[in-house]
Amino acid sequence: MSIYDDIKKEKGYVTALAPMEGVTDSVFRQMVSKLGKPDLFFTEFLNVEGFCSKGRDKVVHRLDFEDLERPVVVQLWGNVPEYYAKTIDYVKELKPVGIDINMGCSVRDVLSSGRGSGLIKDKVLAREIISAVKESSGDLPVSVKTRLGYDELELEGWIGYLLKQNLDMLTIHGRLAKEGYSTPSRWDILKDCVNLRNEISPDTLILGNGDIKSFEQGTECVKKYSLDGFMVGRYILNDPWLFSQRKDISKEERILALKDHMNLYVNKFKDSKSYNSQKKYIKAYINNFDGAGELRQELLEVSDLESFFQILDSHSL
């Protein structure tokens, strides 16, 4: 049994924060851990070709995580099986709880290069990648995050194919690769995926992903579609407290949380990530109280950290 099975056995379902490039970095994962921790965190997806090149130093930061973020799963992407194996030799030293393969990213450049959900069109290569990861991961469980098909539903042809690879866990985003985020996530189809799992690989856990806006919605989907858990993506930026199920977050708590986030950023990423890169998080914390919009605008208009903290301090009085 994997840690994923242990979590499900103990809690009844698994909750996870999705890997999102430029969003779910170590700082934000630490904040989510403090405010309302899911069962699993996933790292930002690391490109194995980049890691195995001279440019390793430019991508290796995606593997940064602190003990506060454990249990954490490392997500990898790329289309060269042997590079997965080489990367995992390094990853294992970090002691994550699992290895996840990204076969779900729908960014145009990723698709056109045959990576991410572009692998849906090359099932043989997808199988070779999974085999390489399983052979090199040792006792670590191996999972895949993917979509329902490339430009049409491929339940048996793709989801069934993945299930035949005996994965420990499969996270399914309820859209096609070519749809990006332009259509609603089709959760009803995930029930068919579960039925297929029951026939092909009963021990593979299935998590649902796509448009989950609250913890309650996630648990409702788990129950309605017989899933083993759910993964929250973009909507964590509307509510970093989502996994705590709290609804009564005061203005003071929100301001303190943003201060905490920015202090973590200063300590960890100030020299490698610009101050402007953190502005995307302002709305995550500063909302749902009188004057939140005005405060957000003030914070967005400043161009230095000192002014940023001065504004927050003036609203904390």
C-alpha cells in the first residue's frame, strides 16, 4: 500500500493542491500549509530535459520544499524517458512521498512539443515514460495527471490505456487537452473513468480535478462520482484557507497572512524572483471585507517592498 492508500483508508478520501507553474511554489505551499493543509502537495512541474542540461540551475528551484510542505509529491514533465530516470536519481534524495508525471498540461507550446497532454497522441512514448519512472523510483508510488483526451473523449483509448500501466494514482482533469480552460470541467465523465478503473485496475486511486471552488464542492464530487479524492487548482488563489473549510476569516487575519507570505518570499526568493511576481497573490488574501478592493489597488500600485509593508501596517492599526 502507498501513502495515498493510507490517507484514503484513514480519511475516506484524498485532498491535494494541484501543481501550477509560477503559482504553487514553496512559499505559497507553506502558506497554504499554515492556513489549511491538504493531504498532499505537488511541486511545480520540473522539466526533465532542462534538469539534465547545462541549464539545470535555472529549473532546479522547482524542487525546493520545506518540512512544512510534507507530504509532497514531485511532478515531472518532458518526453525523453531516460531523462526521467536521471532526474529521479536526484529527486529520491529529497525524500518526496511520490513521483507524478505531467500528461495534462495544455499550454500550446507544451502540446506542440509532444509533452504534457501532448503525450495523449503518443501512447507508446507515454508508456515508455511511465516504465522508466517506475523502474527508477524504487519504492516511491508513481502517478499521472492527465485529461480526458486530446481533441475528443478517449476513455478506453487513453484513460483505459493509462490504467493498464498499474499506476498508484491517476488524477483526471475533466477537460480535453485542446479545450484548455475554455469549457466547464465534465465531472460526469469522471464517473465513467471510475467504472473503467474498477474493471482494469481496481487498486489505482482516482482523483478528480477541474473547477473546484470549495472544499464542500470537492467532497460532493467525491461522493457523487465515486472518486478517491479531489485536487484543487486555480481557485486556491481565491481562498488560501480553502482546505481548512473556514469561512470567517477576518480582515486582520488576511492582512497578517499576506505579510507572512511576503516575509517568506523575502527570505527565500527575493534574489531570484521579482517583487512584481508576488502581486498575483494579493487578491488571494485581500478580499471579503469592506475596503478590500481599495487596499488591493493601493498594493498593486506600489513598486517596492518597503512601501508595500507600510501600506499593510497602516491598515493593521
